[in-house]
Amino acid sequence: MKLQAMALAVLVAFAGSAFAQSNTSPSSPAGSAAQDQVKADKDQIKQDKAKKKADNKAGDKQAVVADKEQIKSDKQKLKADKKAAKQAKKQKKDKQPTS
């Protein structure tokens, strides 16, 4: 049973990172790309929480601690990306001419 939970956790981790990498498109505008990054970060946090839950259910305490740290760092990245998205939106708004 522990092996299945561990395999599921690994699968979720790799699928999440692959999804996060493939979700951004270089041709999108700066504001939209920043919003896409925020969305990808939120999805990554959800996947990390699911992985932590699976590890907790499997009784792997070391993995749970590692997952908590990963969630913490992902939340910090999300906060920074939200700030960047807000800045990009503000700059885009400032660049538009007022008539």
C-alpha cells in the first residue's frame, strides 16, 4: 500500500512540473503571461497539498516535512508572481494614452 501511495505522489509531482512548464506561452503579452504564471503557481500548490496528503496517509513523515517546505516555497513564489503581475498590469495601464 505504501508503494502505491509513493508512486502516486511521484506521478503527481512530475505531472505537475510538466504542466507548469508547458502552460506558459512565450507569445502572450506580459500581463497575460504574469497571470498565467500565478495560475500555474496556484495549481502547483494544489498538487503539492495533494502529494502531502498522500504522503501523510502513507505514513511517510520525512516526505510530509519535505512537502510542507515545498508548499511554503511555492506560496512565496506565488506571492512574488502576484506582485509582478500587479506591476505588469499597472505598467500596461500607464502606457495606454488617455484621450
